[in-house]
Amino acid sequence: MNELKKPIILVCNDDGIEGEGLHALAASMKKIGQVTVVAPADPHSGMSHAMTLGVPLRIKSYQKNNRFFGYTVSGTPVDCIKVALSHILNEKPDLIVSGINYGSNTATNTLYSGTVAAAREGAIQGITSLAFSLTTYDNADFTYAAKFARKLAKKVLQLGLPPDTILSVNIPNLPEKEIAGVVVTQQGSSRWEEDAIERNDMYGNPYYWLNGTLKLLDGSLNHDEYAVRQNYVAVTPLCCDMTNHTFLDTLNRWNLQT
Amino acid sequence: MNELKKPIILVCNDDGIEGEGLHALAASMKKIGQVTVVAPADPHSGMSHAMTLGVPLRIKSYQKNNRFFGYTVSGTPVDCIKVALSHILNEKPDLIVSGINYGSNTATNTLYSGTVAAAREGAIQGITSLAFSLTTYDNADFTYAAKFARKLAKKVLQLGLPPDTILSVNIPNLPEKEIAGVVVTQQGSSRWEEDAIERNDMYGNPYYWLNGTLKLLDGSLNHDEYAVRQNYVAVTPLCCDMTNHTFLDTLNRWNLQT
């Protein structure tokens, strides 16, 4: 990064171009960099690392208050990153920030999250990338989250991240003075106790709607979901390698040839 | 598992209910267990761990040659697992097998794959789960892959897997006698050199279609993509924890509080 030049920052999310958290994040990043916003045209929560293979994508410019704000892509968060890098940005960005998501992306939600996946796609493409999520769907106040995001972005632009690694940050929906602190965490084991609600439509045919609550299965501040429930900001380094390395030796002894 | 009872096996995929690899896998599993097939109504390649949040899901029974074959779910591979466990199966299965996918799910593709995600969702829900992929899209011959899947399923039913861990198996599209062997691998670093092809529609408006080739970045039989290119079956244990554990100490020294 040229020290004399403001860093180029790509801002994306999974809640779509109209997401309040996206606008808060973009406004915050504009204080430290040259920002381009590229977001899904429609909400894409829970889309994980999905990409669009079977249909073409469209890019449109998007205005807010009659002024250009950014671009929409007719696909997933990961599509947004791919298309932004290949066809929207003129040069490789110094940083990708994704969010600020409505709802936490801790523990098992890390796997379902489009917000996290957009950042991970950035890392795969060799770009320093961060994901930000606020712990609520309702009465969201992005003020502190956007401020923390800017502070972390500055730090990461200075210090860098290891290859194929992002930081996923979960932030309590609280005013700054009520934040307990910032902790480095690992992806927790908390997961959904879930069910699909069964109802009948007006013709008497059943339909199913996924539903559930995230059950806390972690008991220390080293784990993301526990930490945010204790009002801490949780910063989790995530990588792209899903190999269970500790099981490789055992598996080698299974004698799979026979 | 009751030793006197055949294991209950749930078969899923991401290519959809009509996928040839699904039918080959189901037929093979019927030789060792009580099989229920639950698959997406339509193809869902590249859907990763996406789940359907905004719309309800439908379950339909599906016939093949005028005989009941299984169920379709109007959603993603992960939706199939969730709905199968909550509303289709009467008891928890002993095993989930996903595939056999058209096309390999090695290296970075591990993150994009719906086939792998279906198995991972099984592991999250505490069920021993396996994913199978054939290394080709064209002229697929699932004969050896289906046989190997059955052999591995029997072994896994005996030995079990660690919590939150699946085996993702990539199998060359070759007759058995041309298979070089079976190796235990880790997720490789190979990734797409990609671009989105830009074309104009009949109105002169541009559209973008994701495209690319998987560039080999691994050089040993310990890595999945390299191994399958050398005609080996690659068996990779994958976990659900994406934490970059080796970076935690460094990150703790960043002093994120200030």
C-alpha cells in the first residue's frame, strides 16, 4: 500500500444494498479510505459460501438520496466479491470489509453466514478481509460497531493477516460505555436446537419453515458466542482450511486400501 | 447401532434428485442398510452451506420407473438434511452419505460445495457423515465410486468419526483397475483462476457469468487435488471449526482493547 495514498476499501454485506449496517460501515470506512460498495441487490442471509453458477449476473449502480452510493450484483455475497474484483474495481483493493450484519455470526453460524463468506472469498483471492456482525436483528444501533470496525481496519492495514485468514468480529448491540472489552476468541461449539415448523397452506398442503434457537455450548471468554453474551466484542481469526489435522494420523492407520 | 438391525442411511446430494451419482450411491447403500433418499428438487451445485430462511420448503415424494425412490425438498442440500431429520425420518440415521457429486470437491472447492455441506450439516447434528465426489462432469462412470463408498461406509459405521468431523472423498473417474490407490489427504490450496465472462444480451446490456479453471497449487499426495490428478482416491477429514488456531497468540498481542 502506498503510504501517500488512501487505502482502497471494498465494502460488501449479505443483507443487501439497503442494509443499514452496510451504510454505517461504508460511512465509517470513508473516513480512512477510498470506498467502493458492492452488495447483493436483495438480502442473502444464510447463503454461506454459495456462488451463482447456472445463471448470469447483473451489475447495477445504486443511488441513495439521489447520489451514487455503490453497485448491486444480482447474486450472493461471494458473487459480489468475485464480480467486484473482476469487473468493477480498477485495481486490487487493500482491504475488504463485510457487514455490518444484522445478527451475530458466532459458533455454528460461522458456517451459514454470507457475511463471513464474502470476507473469506476476499482472503482466497489474496486480499486482507474482515467481517463484522452485530448481535441483534431488532433495534440495531451500529454506532459503536462502525467505530470499532474502523479502528480494527486501520490496525489490520498496518499489521496484515496470515494467508487465507480473516477476522470475524461480533459486536454486542450496546453503547460503547456498556461494552465489557475486546477478546480474541475461537469459533464456539454453540449450535441450533432446531426444527422446521410445519403448517398447512390454504389448499391444505403442508409446508416447512426452518426455525430454531442457538443453544450456548461454550463456557469461557475464549469462545465467540459466550463472549458476546457477556457484552464483549469477540474477534475470531478464521481460516479457509477445514482439514481436521488431528485426525489424519488415526485415519492413516485405518488402512483404506483394503 | 443395533447389530441385528441394518443401519439407517440417509442419502443426499447437491445435484438434485435426478442426479445419476445419487442413484448410484443409493443403490450401493441399499446393499448394507435401510436407505432413505432426500435430495434437492433442483440442482444446487456451488450452494455451499446455504440454508433457506425467507421462504417455506415443500417436501414431495419422487418416483423412478413408477416406483417410490425418495423425497425432494424445494431447497438446498443443507435444507434437505434439516428437513429429513426433523420431518421425514422416524429415527436418527446411523449414517448420512452425500453425493456422488459430478465434479471434484477438493481444495478451495471444499468451501463452495453443497455436497460437502450436506455431510457437514449431518456432523453438526451429531450424525456420522460422508461426502463423495467424482472428478468429472462428463462421461461419468460411478461404478467404482459407488463400490468404494459402500466399503468406506461399512468401515465408518464400525469405527466412527470424531465429533464435528466428516470424510470428504474424491474419486477419479476411472475403472477400478486404473485407480492408483487410496490416500489420506488434507484440503489443498489449489484455487480458481477466475474471471466473470462479460457478454451483452439482445438489448445491448452486459451480463456476467462466473467462469474459471482450478489451478494446481499443491505438489504432494498429501493434498487432495494433487492426489486425484495422480489417479488416487483422496480421503480428507474435514471439521466444522474454521478457527486459525495458530494465529490466536499473535492476535492476542495486538492489544485490541486500545
